[in-house]
Amino acid sequence: MAVTELDTVTDFFNRMGESVCIDRCVAKFNDVQKKVGEKLQARGAANAGGAAGGFTPL
């Protein structure tokens, strides 16, 4: 009986650790995506301001 209880508790903590690790990974991914989006927006705004008269549509 004690072995089964120990196995259950160990399994619970292992699964909890996996979910925490995944949560951290997803949070880091989201942070990077946000930073990339901000950089792209800034670059797009800079390009739009500098190329206002230089673009001729076909």
C-alpha cells in the first residue's frame, strides 16, 4: 500500500513539473513573439516614413 501511494505522489509531482516547464516555455515563446512584433512594427514605421516619396506603384 505504501509503495502505491509513493508511486502516485511521485507521478503527481513529475507531471506537475512537466506542466510548469511547458508553461515557462510557452511564456518565453510569447515574450519573444511580442518583441519581434514590436521590432517589425518599428521597422515598418521607419520604412514608411522614409519611403513616402520614393515608392511608385505599378
